[in-house]
Amino acid sequence: QKEVEQNSGPLSVPEGAIASLNCTYSDRGSQSFFWYRQYSGKSPELIMSIYSNGDKEDGRFTAQLNKASQYVSLLIRDSQPSDSATYLCAALTGGGNKLTFGTGTQLKVEL
Amino acid sequence: EAGVAQSPRYKIIEKRQSVAFWCNPISGHATLYWYQQILGQGPKLLIQFQNNGVVDDSQLPKDRFSAERLKGVDSTLKIQPAKLEDSAVYLCASSDSVRGGGDTQYFGPGTRLTVL
């Protein structure tokens, strides 16, 4: 079982819609979670971090964490073509010292 | 503030050759990471330094990969000899956390390695 799992996609949504990206993790000791955006040919860029159960909002982005279900999600409201990228979910594992990434979900926002 | 610098940006070599990558982290960042990202996968941590000491190198193929961070600033990652499966983007990241891992990691542009 992979430590951090994501659906590779692609996930296609129309412009203006809500994009929902999901991630599960296996290490129950993980306490910190991160969403990175990676444009094709570019390096990952942190967009959200979340440490507590519940929702965390930042502009059009909302991260959700459910530790009981070992589930993390990212909602992007009013999706724009510029949001088209691969979204990487990451969790601190190994006692909180190592960042483990999922394989990423490719998001395509269509006009 | 300057970001994480890496060089070269691209490298093409033949299998069994050696190659080295260089990284200069953000000024003052204590923790430096090297990741390998194979096409279609997420980054995989190869080695983590805190200042000039190794924190985690459990996923570094030590028979062919080596890394050093002299004086706790710049770092070099070397592959010798390279194999076809080493074709990937090598990402360097840094953070200012003494603990490492938990705080924001800032990534450099990466070095794309192609092994023929």
C-alpha cells in the first residue's frame, strides 16, 4: 500500500465549476498535510497546508482533513484555465520528519 | 529574496557515465532536500540535510548515488555510474525549519536528466 494515494486523473471540469481533488494516506501518525501545484515542466509550489481536522480556506482554495478516515481533499472554487496543473498531496510521515508525496492528480479546466 | 538555484537545468548522458548536480538553497535555510521525480510520479525524497549533517538518506541508492553539503550551504548530488532508470527530474528544496520537513519547502527549478 502506498503511503499517500491519489487518483491520477485527468480530472476535467468546466471553467467556473468546483474542482474536488482527493487524497488518502496510510500512516495514522501523520499530522501535517500539504497540497502542491505543479505546472508541466515546472517545480512544485505549495498552495495549502493543513494540520487540524476540518476545513481551511485560502481564497478560492479549501483544504479539508479527516484524520479518522485518513482523508485529505482540496476544493478549488470558480476554477480557471490557469488552474490546469497537477496537484500533489503530501504528508509528513516517518515520525514527522519526511514529506511523502502522492503521484498527483492532473486537473484540466476547460473553457 | 533569491529562490533555490540549481544547475545544470538539463543533462543528457549515456549509461555508466557519471553526472553531478548542484544546488544553492535560499539564504539562511538550514534544511536542504534532494528529490527524484520520475515522469508521472510524485517527488521521492533521496536525502535530507540539516546544516551539513544527514537527517535521512534511507531512499538514496548508496551504491551509485552520493550527496554532500559542505559548510552547510551548497549541495552536490552525484550519480556514478548512471543507469537508464535514473532518467528523472532531480529537485532540490530548502526550508528554514530546524526540525525539517514540516515547514514550507521551496523547490528549485530542477535538473532534467536523460540517460541513454
